[in-house]
Amino acid sequence: MCGISGIIGQKANKENITKMTKALYHRGNDAIQQWIEDDVALGHNRLSIIDLQEASNQPFQKENSHWVLVYNGEIYNYIELRNELIQKGCTFTTQSDTEVLYQAFLQWGEACLERFNGMFAFAFWNTETKELLAARDRFGVKPFYYYHDEENFIFASEIKAIRKLIKTNLNEKLLANYLAFGSYGMLQESFFEEINQLPGGHFIKLKKSDIEIKQWYDFVSRTNKKILELQYITENEAKEAYKLLLHDSIQLRFRSDVPVGFTLSGGVDSSLLLALVNQREEAKDIKAFTFYTNDERYDELPWVEQMVTKTKTQLEKVLLTADEVKERHQQLSKIQDEPYGGVPTIAYAKVFETMAKQGIKVILDGQGMDEAWAGYDYYQNNSNSTIQGQTNASPFKTNVLVESFLAKAEKPTYPKPFDDDLLNKQYRDLFYTKITRALRFNDRVSMASTTELREPFLDYRLVEYAFSLPTKMKIRNNQGKYLLREILSDYSKNLAFAPKRPLQTPQREWLAEDLSAMVENAIISIKKSNLAVLFDTQQLQKEWKKYQQGEQDSSFHIWQWISVSKLGFNEK
């Protein structure tokens, strides 16, 4: 887990690449190195996880090779690939997955991507042909942002590093979509003009000033094929096949030369993660972490405590109070660069910080099961909602936006490549809404504490398999994740888990009461900034008063204002 940065063009020099690596210091400071030649500068911030030796530092270049690599992430199956490459005559000087990625690229070219099981964003520069090839993992776990004009191509793991070198305004259309529809953007967009993302499962080629972007991971064709293969599978066959994949995914993600821990909530996904971790020989030495707020209406702590009592797992309980939210938000808004998911994200940030202070560098989390197994309530009705537990009332307040700004909003439409409505909703959430934004939030909060977050349930083999199963194995008796619950019972019939709930924190109540000054300061900040021309500030104030007086079906709009107020417009 690291931070990468690079400049191809006139801005490539020691001073500029240093600005970028300094901006990414939190992503890794075990080694910070640069490679500069002609009009190219590459930077790397290393968080050492596998092969801690200096020889594995980056930028990485093998002797007598024209390729230079900067890479962020983990190739979990690097040992198997290393052995295969040795059989083909490759020699290795390190034990790192970095060198495996490098040699795999030299051996197979772009085709190496299909062989990787991992999370990654990397860039190869060829010193002879003067071309760049960069790629991002299947689901976009690891970030890759870039800026391109006639004179420069600049890329980095985070927006803030690019903004050290260029001036850019907010993307007002995306900002309008966020405030009107809750959209965090399409695959290639960011909240800043001219700063783009490389979508997950894509690679980019740059030669001179020509850019070519291609998709390398075709989820739709792969799952369409698998749907046909699994249409007549029995429940027992599906359970056993999925369990084999689960064990292998966990095994791969425990590969580390540093301590590993994991997060817990009270649900099915966490229960399964706990059960799988508990089967490992080193289980007694692996610690679980969970957050709580001392509010029994929302806390999942009672269920978590029941779970760990059964397994005898060490549990660290991390308390988040309203008093610390304001300061933590100040820090996290800078880390995130863009709007993020509210108090729950802040709570996770505190969990990761606590883990880091105890020397844990690798964290396992249960992200991805709801989307693969149809776990959200809106999968079972005709709703186009992307919010669990949401009523028919809109959680957004478009009346606080001036008409000219609101006119820029365009409700996002997502591809529907499948004949089945359920599959299209799952596909949307995996690649356009739920997972993409959760991965961005989680990457930033884990890296803020210089820790590496791994998502074993997002192993592409697990996602493809669950996604492709017949609907009756996902949803039964008005409950999602049916077969997954059956699988959990095979590991432990005693593991308790809470029902699926849309809210994890008392964000609604805190914003109205304990954090009301924080909301008011955000509104004042909007009024005093260039953002004021986008808002009807009288309506903004009216909606805030309504909220304080009890109209609290949703707090999304309140958090939106808080997030937007931090987006960096200069005060008048």
C-alpha cells in the first residue's frame, strides 16, 4: 500500500515531484523516493507490507530494462505468479510482489492484468519508446487520478497531489448532481474540472500527447457466461464451491510481513469474516475492532460482543463521541479531497487510527457482500433508490439551490447490460454507486492512518460467483443473502448477527443537537465563499430551521452542506 505520482512533460522536475510526494506522505513514509530523467518525474511513497527490504523500494527498475515502475496496492497471488515466472526463466532479486508485477508485465505485457488477483494502481514508463502504460484493478480499490493538457500528463493516488501543480475549479455539474441526486460522479469524473479518474478495470496508454483508454476487465461477458454455467446448480454445490473460494480469498489476504487485524459490525458479513478468521491457526493472536457511540438505537456493539464471546476473539471497542466529530471532520475533509459519507466514515477513521497505534498495518474488512448477494432492501422492490432503508421522500433539498445551478444537474443514468432488473441494480451498485464511493472513502481513511485495508469479499472470483447464482439463492422469504446465511451456519450455528440496518450512528440527532454549531458554521462558510452564488441562502437557512424543529427523516442534505463547505473556494 503506497502512494504513486508522476509528471510527463514540462512540469517534470525535482521541485514539483517533491511537492507531490510530500502531499502523499500519509500514504507511506517507510521510503519516499523519486526517479527523474529528461521530461519525466516519478514519485513513490512506500508503506512496507511485503518484503520490507530496501531493494523493494520504488520507483523500481530492473537492470538492462527500459521500464520503470511505480505501484500502489497488493498482488495477493504473487507467490504463485512468481513460481510460474521462475519456470519461464525469470530471475528475482527480491521477495516482493512489486518485482512479480514488474516481471509479469515484461513476460506477458497487458495480458498480465488478467492474471492478477489483487488491488492495484500502477504506471510503467518506457525510457526508450517514451510511452506510459497505467492500469487500475477490477473494482477500482486503489485510486488513479490524472490531469492532461498539451504540455503535461500528471497522475497521482490522490487529487491533492495533482492540485499542488495546477489550478482547477470545482466541477459544478458534478457538484449539482451530488446535491440534487446524491451522485458522486461517473467512473471517470472527479469533483474538480480537468482532473479525471482512470475507471476500475481499465488501462491507459500515453505516447507523446495521445491518450488511449481501454477496458481490460469485462465483468458483463464473464458473468453472462457464468450465469449459464450455474443456472442448474444445487444449493449444496453452490455452497461448497463458494466456501472453497472464501477460504482461498482469506488465505491470500493474510499474506503479510506485518501484523494483521480486522473490523467487525453485527451483520452477516462480519459474522462470516469472524468465522473464517477464527479457523486460522493464529486466530488467538488476531484482534478485532469495532466502533460504538453509546446510543443503543444505533450501536451494533451488543451483537458484536455476542459474536466474539462465542469465538473467544480479542475485541477492541472504539468509542466515537459527538464532541470529537468536528475536529476529525476538519482533518478528514482534507484527506478525502471530495465529499464523503458522514459520521460513519469518521467512526471508521478512528478505528483505523486506533489499530495503527497498536502496530497493526494490515486491516481486513467485510465490504462487498451486499452488492454481490443482493442484500439491500431496494433489490426486492421497484425502487431505483441506492439508499438502504430510504422512504419515498427525497433525502435531497433542491430548493436550496439557485435555478441556474440546479439546471446543471442531470440525473445519472447507468448501463443496464443484463436482461434481469435485479442484476442491473447489483451491477450499478458494484461499478457506479455503492462500491465505488465506499472504496474511495475507505482508501482515504485507512491511508490517513498509514494502514492497508484489504477487502477479501471483493475477490473478483467471489463477486462473479455470487452475482451469477440464480435469484432464489440470493433472495428468499423477503430476505437477501439467503445462501450466504446458510453458508454462515455451516461455520457456526451460534454466531449472532444483527438485522440489516440503514443507520449505524446517531448522525441525525447529533447534527440537530450536539453538532448544531458545526452545521451553522458550514452554512456561514457557504454564505461567505464563492459557493454562495450557487445557493439560495434564505432557503438554506429555512431548511436548517425545519431540521432543528424535527423534520429529520434524513440527514443526507445536512451532511452535504457540511461537506461542500470544505471544498476549497476562497472567501470573498
